[in-house]
Amino acid sequence: MAVAKDKAQPEAARRPPTDKADDKKAPRAEPAAVADLGKDLERQAYRDMLLIRRFEEKAGQMYGMGLIGGFCHLYIGQEAVVVGMQMVLKEGDSIITGYRDHGHMLAAGMDAKGVMAELTGRAHGYSRGKGGSMHMFSVERGFYGGHGIVGAQVPLGTGLAFAHKYRGNDHVSLTYFGDGAANQGQVYESFNMAKLWMLPVIYIIENNQYAMGTSLKRASATTDLFHRGAAHGIPGEQVDGMDVRAVKAAADKAAKWCREGNGPFILEMLTYRYRGHSMSDPAKYRTREEVEKVRTEHDPIEQVRQRLIQKKWATEDELKKIDAKVREIVNEASEFATNDPEPDPSELYTDVYA
Ligand SMILES: Cc1ncc(C[n+]2csc(CCOP(=O)(O)OP(=O)(O)O)c2C)c(N)n1
Ligand SMILES: [Mg+2]
């Protein structure tokens, strides 16, 4: 049988061929120059990334204690992407992503207490305890979710960009999705409309190498995702998503491109998630050594920490103080989310369409 024969082939033979020849033809924007962010922005990046890391670690613990139910996808390892992108946003810009969304919300300035209380399904969570990890919104902060259907946020984010253009402002839509989502049909329908109507949308592909337990190489005919807009004439750039400086430089360039009316832009962020796909995934499809190598050699927070020390932009003591402050915010959020009451049963009838 074809399937049995296929399984019998060595791993390399089963993998789809890569498209190195095609890669050369694809429109590739010149990578933006990576410069130091300066003392203040580097310190800010350190604090913001650490907040996401500690928040996620706490969420993982609370999940283990049974305080959080349902799905819970942690963002640990990918922090530099949202923190670098957020640096170039202006009030009124919009952000939309999938279910791995806690980092995006914290980077957007949403309150850690409200996010954690939503994770525990409590009354003062962002969706009044009715949405959980994957379904939170804050129009005030320009955050439009949190979406559980893979790729569904891409047409929605394109629609947000349409609204910006229609209103005649210079706002941009940051539309995040994963390497797995990048193979969805609706992504390409969105690309077509975005280019046709020259919409101000930055498509940020968070390429963390895996879609659930399937590596990009096993599932994707082409693995350089930055040129997935080639058929629609959308420029793309591949970025070291573990280096917040590279993310910020690329974000500056893409945002300028969009704000000046040049249409969409694609940023492929090369990143990595340290934990499994969700809390129920032991991640047996990859080796411990693979994870350890990224952690020790490319950790986004450690890179900033070392620069801060080397450049004497912060002392060990100052960093300890930042760490303590971050832990305090996270502990308060966890206390709040544990003691906040569950929503009143009457909430079942609010926020629903009759
Ligand atoms: C339409 C659809 N198909 C399948 C799923 C199940 N599913 C949830 S997450 C996921 C993998 C997506 O991976 P990727 O886009 O790389 O994002 P990551 O989890 O790595 O952030 C799949 C297949 C889903 N939620 N929606
Ligand atoms: Mg992925």
C-alpha cells in the first residue's frame, strides 16, 4: 500500500523537496539594519519581555493547579517579537492574533490582572470570564483578539486595515499568525485583497518552527515564509525574531511602508517556543537538546540582559529591582485571578446575539 511504502522510506526521502531555486526569484526586501536601541528602549524591552515570561510561567503553574481550564498556549521564547513590534505602534493602530495571545495583550498594555482573571474564568476578566485564554479583546488598547481557529485572524486583520484606509488615517493593522497558519487558503485570499486595495497591514508570521507536533519542514512545500506574498507582489523580509533590535528595525521599516500608503508588508519572524504547543503537549516530537540550544544561545531576554550589563546601561542590582517589580505585578495578577468571583449566571445572557 502506498501509505505503508511511504512510511518505510527514510525520513529525508519523505520530506518534501525544498524550493531553493524559487527562493532566488522571490521578492526579498533588504533586511533592515540592526542598531542598538539605546539605553531606555533596551531597558524597556527587558522589562516588557520579562513580564511576559513571568506571566506565562505563572499561568503554567496555575494551569497545573487546576485554576485555569480549557486550552492554554504559552508564548515563552517568542517574547521579542511582540515587544519589538509594539515599539513602533501609535495609538489607534490595531493588533490581532491567534490563540497564543497572552504576550500580545501584555505588550499592548492590557492589565495583567484582567488577563489572568480571564484565564481563570472570573468576573473581572477581559471577557467577563466567558472567553478564556483564546478569546480576549481590548478595543481601547487596539487589541482585537485572540482567535481559536487557525488563520481566522488573517482576513479579520485585513478588514481592520481596510477600516484604517477607509477612514483615511495612517494607522496600521498588525496581523500575527503562525507558520502552520501560513498554509491556509484564507491567508492568500487576504493577501490578494490587501495588495489589490493597498491596505496598511503588516502580516507577521511567527515562525516558531512547529504547528502543534508537526515541524515546518514536514508540512510545508516551501519553508522561507517571507516570500509567500510573491504571487501578489507583497514584499517580505525574514527577521531574527529572537533579537528585539532586529524586530524593531524591521517593524520600523514595515510600518513606514504601510503608513505611507504602499500597501501590505510581510515580516517572517524566526522564533521558537520553549514549551509544548499547549499545556497538554509534552512535546515529544523534538529533542531536549534542540530546546536547550535555543535557550542557552538565543534567548531573547538573556541577549538584552547581557547587552545592558556590558554597555553599563544597568547594574545587576537595577536588573534585580526590575525582576522584583515584574514578579510583584504577576503575583498580584495571580492573587486577583484566584480571589475574583466567578461570573454571575445571568452573564450567560449578555454579550450574545439574539
Ligand atoms: C482551522 C483549524 N484547523 C486546525 C486547528 C487545530 N490547531 C490548533 S493550533 C494548530 C497549529 C497551528 O500552528 P501555527 O500556525 O504554527 O501556530 P503556533 O501554535 O505555532 O503558534 C492546529 C492545527 C484549528 N484550531 N483550526
Ligand atoms: Mg508555529
